[in-house]
Amino acid sequence: MPLKLWALPNFAGASKSYEFAVDEIVDNSSESAMVIDTRESAWLIYSEPQFQGECDVVESTANLVATRERVRSFRPIPRNTPCIALFEHSGYRGRMRVVTGPTTSLGEFNDRVTSVIVTSFIWDLFEHNDYGGKSVRLRPGRYRDPAAVGLGNDTLSSLRPT
Ligand SMILES: [Ca+2]
């Protein structure tokens, strides 16, 4: 039961557990969320469908999300070692790609990354393919916009754990 949602605020009412990403909650009634077990994954919890709106990053059982107006979509980030999650938009919104090893080219994610979460290891991020051009080194943490990442918006092309 990695993620549990309640129908009412403050963890009241009916509850349901999830193990996988949901891009839109259709019953329209999930108002509070709690991560039950974060050993295998952290969770991103959004106020709008399709991983849009405000995002809460929940990484431990002590970290309750005691409530967004509504929880409308959510997805896990695995705790592989190493692991980094790349996002199309700021605030961890939009499409996500999880990278777990050296990557010389990001393919369709090339020059599209705007925010980043590093869950394990230290990573070097590069402006060009094959670890070329300007680079930055990121430790585990959350980098919610291009200024925090430090490489420029829509610039990242390759990356590797150190
Ligand atoms: Ca680039």
C-alpha cells in the first residue's frame, strides 16, 4: 500500500490504496493523501489531472499531505540507486522521465527538461549529447525550476551519475 487516499479532508471517510501512477482521479472525491510506505518510491501528488497544478513531493511516512483542495493525479518516483527524475515543466509538472544510469542522449526529452528531482546519487548534467558543453553537478534534492537546476531551461541533453 504505497499511497493511500481518503475521500474527506484530514484522512476521514472511505480510503483507497494505490501502487501506480494515476493521471486523473475520476470519482472526484479524493481530498487527502498519505504515503504509507516510501521505501520503494517517493510520490508526487498534484492538484490537477495529468500531473498539473500544484505538486507536493512526499518522501517519508512523516510527511502527510493534509490536503490539497483535491488530489487529482499522482505518480511515484522509484528509489533505485542511482535515480533522477526529469520533468517537462517547472514544479515537477508535465511529462516525467526517470533515469537510472549514464545517458548519452535523452531522445524525445532532449532540450525539454525544466525541473529535476534527484532521489539518489550525485549526477552530472550536460548541455550537449555525449556529456559535452556546459555542465552542473546535482546532489539529492529538488530543483523546481531552471534557476535551481543551473543549466538553463530546455538545455539538458545528457547526464550520468558520478
Ligand atoms: Ca542541449
